[in-house]
Amino acid sequence: MPSETQTVSDAGARRNPSAAAKRPAATGPRWVVPAKIAVFVAAWYPLVRMVFFGVTDRLGANPIEFITRSTGLWTLVFLCITLAVTPLRRLTGISVLVRFRRMLGLYAFFYATLHFTTYLWFDKWFDVTAILKDIGKRPFIMVGFAAFVLLIALAATSPRAMVRKLGRRWQTLHRAIYAAGVLAILHFWWMRAGKHDLLLPKLYGAIMLALLGWRLIVWLRGRMALRAKPG
């Protein structure tokens, strides 16, 4: 996940995240710590809701499907929120928003893990034969798994120690969150297409497209600025 140690407003930190990771973290405005605590607590809402529904027998006729779909949807929600941090920071000028990004990204990984575990354990009971047959009938499962593998790599390299160790390669690696987002949308879209229910996939697809489009525009402007420099 993108690390909060990276201060995007600092051009040097963008070029060398390992150097930024060695600097002491700025305290920032007083509201940052209470806000981070609030976000941390609020991010548990989907899990608490599922547990409450389970205890009160409100998971529906197919509890495993309810949990699988819910954890998958919340993974996508947290991915979109994580990717929206940088555009929001630039639009508002509130640079400390970047300090929320690592936590939000890790929550995306957390719900992706619950999503994958629910399918692998409670749905298929680690039955490899059943899983392979299911993939043959529903290949979108492999697309979702590919997104999950990328999130594992991002979560594993999110600590500050990994930022320092990887140096500039860290920034390149963590751009894979965009690929994970695209794969997650494709997984969701493909799954819902069989049931002709594309309202939510279209909504999240539009959000993801807007976020990727913003990133592309920023990249193109950067390239044009470099070319415009004399010499």
C-alpha cells in the first residue's frame, strides 16, 4: 500500500521515497491524529456489521455468499478511497491527507483477505479439485486472485523498513495498486455480467476510470513540462 511516509508535496521525496522514510514524521495539524483514529474505527464497520448480521441471523438464505460479496465490495470501496487520496490532496491543498493512504490501503488488503479466505475456506473447504472446476466455469475468479496477489505484494512492502530497503523501486512497485484496482473492477464486472446486474460495476468502473484518467493527465503534464525545459 502507498506509505504515509511519502510526502507527495516534496518533489525530492517523490523521487527518492527511501530518503523520505528516514526523516522523522511531521506532527501535522492537531486534527490529524483524532481523524486517523476515527477512520481506523470507521473502517471496522463492514466487519462489525457482518458479525452483527450473523449473530442476529440476518445473513440471508446463503450466508457464505453474503459474506463473500460484502467483503469483495468493501475491498473495492477501500481501493477507490485509497486511490482518491492523492487527487483529493492536490485539489484541497491539504498535504497531510497522504498520511491516511497507507492505513486505507491496508484495509483494502484486509477485506480482500477476508474475501479470499471466505471463498477458499468456507465455500470450497480447500478442495483444490472443486476450486479448479469452479475456475473453469467462472474464470473471473482468476482475475480476482491476480488482484489479490498484487495487494499482498503492496501490503508486504508498506512498512517504512521496506520503503528504505527498496528505495526508488518502491515507488514503481506501488503503482501496481492501479493494476489491482483495474483487475478488481474486471473481476466484479465479469461476475455480475452473468446475472445481468451491472449497476454497481458500472458505478465503481466509472470511479476507477476517473481516478486513472486523473493519474494519466498528471503524468502527461509532467512529461510535457520536462520537454519544455531548456537544455
